[in-house]
Amino acid sequence: MLDELKTVKKVEILPYHSLGLFKWQNLGIPYTLEGVPAPTKEEVERAEKILGIRKAD
């Protein structure tokens, strides 16, 4: 599918992380992703393989 999108020049997998959690807590906003684990390196690599992309070394 990505190959068919002529205007797409680059696709990157950006793994979820919880670095901004404290901001939500300080603002008193419920953090709906609390408890969601960050993906493993293998899971990120699997997603890249599914999409047919590779990270630049």
C-alpha cells in the first residue's frame, strides 16, 4: 500500500513511550494509555518488516 502513495517520501515507526505522563498528571487530565507497555525492539522491527521499511543505520 505504501508503494502506491506517490506523495509519501518517508515512513518511520515511532514507538510509544510514557515520557510525557507527568504532564498529564500535573494538568489533572486522565491518561488513558496508562499501563500500556512500550513495544520491544522485536515488535518495532516486526512493524517495520510488515510495512516494508527499514531504519537507516
